[in-house]
Amino acid sequence: KTVQEYERAVIFRLGRLLRGGAKGPGLIWFLPCTDSFSLVDLRTVSFSVPPQEGLLFEASQDWGVKVERVEFKDVRLPSGLQRMMAAEAEAVREAKAKVIAAEGELNASHALRDAATMMKRHPTALQLRYLQTLTEVASEHTSTIFFPVPINLMTGFVRKNIEVDEEGGHHRP
């Protein structure tokens, strides 16, 4: 008998396993009256398994079946598990969004601190920023803007009016 490359022959003599184990590939000899043989295919077999909760490798070992690899295709998850996974994914997304927002607030606070330090060194920068903000508000909205005048600009006018009154001059409103 010829045994193929992907097969092995297990020979039994009077019902007992012949010494040397499985034979092949190639040509094997056996005694037709006392020997019987069984061909074992060594190729990997794949087949569809009906839907189930899981595979038990320990149970298959009792049957003499060796499970080499299991590939999952077309996996169907229970709806409860799908909801839990979706909720977990959303919680992870929300946590990441909070971290990003916190990092943005930290960066903004550093920028504000740096701007405050610069404006403290240069007081006119604060006035220019104030005027720039008023310009932006005026261009965006069509409403009345109350423009408070800084008191330090008014002191010069107040002193001139007081001097004119003391000299007996005319007071202009």
C-alpha cells in the first residue's frame, strides 16, 4: 500500500498496535491475513461551527482531537454586551475629551499669565488691548457702546477748569 505525504498508516497485528508507531509516507508492507491498517489524514481541517457561547479545548482532548487554532468569523455579540461595550467606549471618549479640555484650559491660563505680566510691565498695552476689544465689539454688533474714559485722562481737564475758576475766568461746561 502507498501512503501519501499528508497521511500516516497505523498498522494493527491481530488487533494490537505494531511496534514503531505510524508508518509512511511511502510504500508500506503488511500481512493481509493478520494485519489491518487505518489511514490518518494529517491535513488541517476547517469547517463551520454553529453559533455557540465558546469552545472548550479540554473537552475535545478527551475525544483525542487536537485543536490547533480557532479563527473567529462572523462573531455575533449579545445585545447586552454590545450596549456595555458602547457605554464603555463612550466613557473613554468623554474622559479623553475632559483631559484635552483641561490641557487647553491650562495652556490658556499660562497665556493669560504671560499677557498679564507683559501688560504690567507696559501699562499702555492694556489700554491698546481695551481699544482693540472695543473695535471688535463695534464691528460685530450693531448696538450702543458705552465708552468709559479712563480717569487718568480726565485729570488734566479737571485741573485746567479749576485754575480758570480761581482766576475768575469763564467756566466752560
